[in-house]
Amino acid sequence: MSDWERDFPAPAKLNLFLHVVGRRADGYHLLHTAFRLIDYGDTLRFAP
């Protein structure tokens, strides 16, 4: 790995449910959700 390369963890999550319950005036959705972080994921590597 060179001096310019960097690795970052990208942890995973498990969505237990996701309900869209409306929309805000700015266009974003209102959500009700529950999720669980899990001991799994990827590593992102950035290099020039």
C-alpha cells in the first residue's frame, strides 16, 4: 500500500423493517425503521 492509499471499514447493518410513512415539504421521505448492526462488512480502499 502506498502513502496515498487508505483503507476504511464499511460495517454492515440488517434492516428489520422499513416503512415509508409520508413525505416532507422538501421531498425527503419520512421513515419508521429498525435495524441491527452485525459483525460483518467490507473494507473500502481509496487510491489515486
